[in-house]
Amino acid sequence: MRVNVGSKNKVKVDAVKEAILDYDFLAKAEVNSIDVESEVSEQPKSLDETIQGAMTRARRSFRDCDYSIGIEAGLMKVPHTKTDYMNTTICAIYDGKEYHLGMAAPFEYPREVMRLVIEEGLDINEAFYKAGLTENPRVGAAEGAIGVLTKGRVPRKEYTKQAIAMALIHLENSMLF
């Protein structure tokens, strides 16, 4: 069995490798990373755009494999929040015919980060760095913004595994869907 991941981001690829170990039908799969474009903005600003990015990554990486996985983090408008937005990560698993979607729990970024994203057009890496919340200009390839905000309690890899597990519900329970 072969699984392709539509990203070269080590955090995303390692999250897939670790997450599938809990599933008998995937545990022995060979996991390959393929650099593909999401065809959405560097910083998706809607749930639809984030889902489209994950689906595009999955579709574009479906080559000589049984399943391909696209993972995309992005913003979505959420009423009654402090900044009007929350971040989530979407996992799209593609089997060559259908997409199977999962979502990690949404969380809110600090006001200054959202100002930098919305008003200055920065992505989350840039905004966290400019706001002085990290010394790593590529925090998304490390502990992630979620890791910074939770003070290491929820690193990005673990957070990403949540979205993968939610998408795998469809494959593990295919008779229900």
C-alpha cells in the first residue's frame, strides 16, 4: 500500500506517518511526500478556501498510490470570537474517486496576528514573527502557531494528526458513508 502526501512540510508528512500507524489497513503503508501547489492563497481566509486547498493537494498528489492526503491550514469567520476568525486544519484524503474530509478543532489567533494577516496580508508564519511571538520565521514547519499559543502542550504535528484521524473515520467506517 502506498500513501502520498501533497506537501514537503516535514510536520505534515510526519503527522501522516504517525497517524496511520493506528489503522491496521494503513499501518504498513509506504508514505511519500510530493511537492504540489494548493492553488489557494498562501494564507487561506475562509473555510471553503482551506478545504479547496486540502482537496487540491490531495488530488494533485494522487500518483501511483492507494490514497493521497492533502493538509491545509486556514482561517474561517466565526461569530462571537474576539477577532472574527478562527484557524483550523483540514485533511482531505483522496482515493481516486472520492474525498474524505476531516477537521481539527478551531482556535483563535491573537488580535495583533489577525491584524497583520488581514490588514497587511501576511501569512501566519510572518505575522507570528513580526508580532514577536516567535523567533522562528518558519514556525509552521516546527511547533506551529498552535504550539506557541499552547506553550508546547499541542504541537502542530499533534494538532494535524487530529484532522487526519477525523478524515480516516470515513475510510475505517466506509459502510456508514
